Amino acid sequence: MKTSKNTAEFAELRQSTAKLLLLQRGTEGTSPKRSPLDLIEDLEAFQYEIETQNEQLRQSQAELVAAKDKYLDLFELAPMGFISLELNGAISEVNLTGAAMLGRERRHLIGVSIFQFTANEGLLVLHDCLKSTGNTGKKRGCEFELRPSHGVPRLMHVEIMAPLDQWKRPTGYRLAMLEVPECKKSYAEVTKRTEQYRALLKTITPWFWEVDQDGRCLHVSNSVKYFLGYEPEEIVGKTLFDLMPPSEADRVSTLFRTALDNQEPILRLESIYLRKGGERVVLETNGAPVIDGQGKCVGLRGMFNLRPFNRQSSF
């Protein structure tokens, strides 16, 4: 098929050359310096060169396909997890090892936020590492506790890069993730420390909380008394928006609903709350989506930190 096509093109080229020869004779009034036979020989040589280049191109394409297949094998079977993220933290690509680390089939991970697999204390670590990488374009590394959909939490080391566009803005993130070897040898010690940490949550700040998909409090730490003057049992069953001025409740409830629908974290959200006596305080919220076994977002889990009250602001 390609040979017949080349032959047709060659014939067309010969006709064009003949026309040029006639035009040259008409304008110059003399015979061309080279005979038509010489030109035809040149065209035949040109045809051979084109066919040779086509063959080289086909070989190059075959080599590219083979290299791509080899790259895919290396990508899929690599011992570390490779993950590509959108700017909002949603997973756009993940290899088999990365999917195994996250505890889900790959097809159920595309579009899911990476933040839902991080513990509360590691959420800000990962977020700050991504932000730093995006701002500088330089590779950054950090460690955080990964909480897969199935299996035990594991301490992970992640290296992050952010490709930049022509305006030096990040277009996404690329993560290489590997389990920290020390965690394998001392996981019992890590577990013990984690339990000790959780035991302290009820007695120290910040205020840790968990709400359902309606914003209704399921669990709160004893620190709520320090922040708002309520006992934990007075808060459980209420929504976070019941503790805000009406206008603030409308604003924050919209942001919470967006985070739930998109399975995205809430980061450094400052909101106005009412203490038990009616005094207004500003709290900073950080939270992550809670995902059930079917991949559905059923609530948020996070913490509050106290922010200084700006008496010049009008609430």
C-alpha cells in the first residue's frame, strides 16, 4: 500500500518537473543546463531517500513502542509507590504498588483526595510539603503516617516534585512513596506511642472532633471546655453550626458541604464560635474526610486551634 502511494507521488512529482522544464524553456529561450533524464535520475534518487527515511521512521516508532512498554513495566512493578496528583490533591495516576499502599483497587482511587489517607497529625505535614514544592519547583521530602483503607497504619517517606508551567506555576504533583524501614522494626513501639498520644487528646489542646455528614458532633475531646466552656456531653449531638452566629453558620456550612462532596480536606479555616457565656472566639479548623468501606465520605475528622480575637474586626 505504501509502495503504490510512493509511486503515485513520484509520478506526480515527475509531471510537476516537466511543467517546470517547459516554463524554464519559455522564459529563458534556451535549453536547460541539465537534461530531463538527469532530473528524472535525481527524482528517482530522491524517491529512494524518502523510502529509506520512511523505513528508519518505522524502526524508530517500533523502538519507541518497546521503550514505552518497558517504562510501563518498570512503573507498574516498581517497589515504591508512584502517585500523580491534581493541584487539589486528587489522585490522577497511581501504579500498582501505590494502590496496594493505599489499600484500594486503582480504579477506585482516581479522583480521590490523597488527604483522606493521612492521619490528622500528618495532614498538615503533607499539605505544607506539597505547598512548598509548588512554590519553589524544588523536590521536597517528608514523613507522615499513612492510613490505608484496609490494613494497619504505616509510616511513609515521600519525595514530591511539582512540574511548573511557563509562568512558574505548578501544574500538579508527582509523589514517590516508600515505607520507612525503621517502622517495620519498631512498629510495636510506634503503636504504643500512638496509643499514648490518643490518651492525651482528652486532656490537652487542640480540640479534636469528628462530625457526620450533617456536621453533627460524634466525638469531641475534653479540650472543648477550654475553647468554648462546654462539657463534651453538651456538644455531642449538636452541629458545629449550632455553636456559631447565624451568618457565620451559613458561610461555614457551605464550605463544609463542599469539602464533603469533593472529599477534600479543610485547611486553616478561621471561623467565629460562641462560648457558653456568649463571648465570641475565633478558631482555626483543620479537618480531613472520613471515608467508609465503599469509598463514601461519611463525615469529617479534625481539630481546632485558638486564634487571637481581633477586636477591630466587625462580626
